[in-house]
Amino acid sequence: MDTTIVCTVIGIAFSGFFSWFFTRRYYLRSLRGQEREATSQIAALMSVAGSIQKLDQDLIMQKHLEEAIEEYRRSGSPVRAIDSYDDLTREEKATLYDKVCLRTKGRPGKSNPYRGY
């Protein structure tokens, strides 16, 4: 075989290898960059979702408070309204009862039906 053909074949082989090698390195580096960016974006979205969930809970609690105050003014006790809130724990109901008493009477209630059980 002619040496020029051998050198050409070797040159093409080395060229293909180096092309593959550098493309592979660039590809892997790009994947790491994409992973870092995706992780930071997911973390940002999770924090926004958490703050929206907290805001929703605060708004729901405020709505419960307004309804319980209305029930207190109508019937003299917020217990019926508070009992209808299945999304609240006993401690949250006790806190809501205390808030209603403070807002309507200006002082805490003498007894809280949601504490002491």
C-alpha cells in the first residue's frame, strides 16, 4: 500500500476519534450545567409553591375567623361555625375560638370548649 493512503486513513481515524472525544466532553459538561440549572429552578418553584400554600392557608383561616365572628354575633357563640370546619385540628379550633373571643369581647374567653379534652 501506498504511504499516503495509510497516512490518510490514520488521519481520518484520528480526526474521527478527536471529534468524538471533544464532542462527548462538551456534551457531558452541558448535561452537568443543565442539571444545575434544573435543580435551581425546581428549588425556586418549590419555594414559590410553599409560599402560595402558606398564603392560601392564611386566607382560609381568615375566612374561618370572619365566619366564626359572624356566628358569634348572630347566636352568641362561635362553636357551631368552628365545629363545621373539618380542615382544622383541635388545637387550630382552640386558637380560632380564642381569636374570636378576643375580637368580639376584647378579652379571652373564660373557657375554651376545644381545650381540656
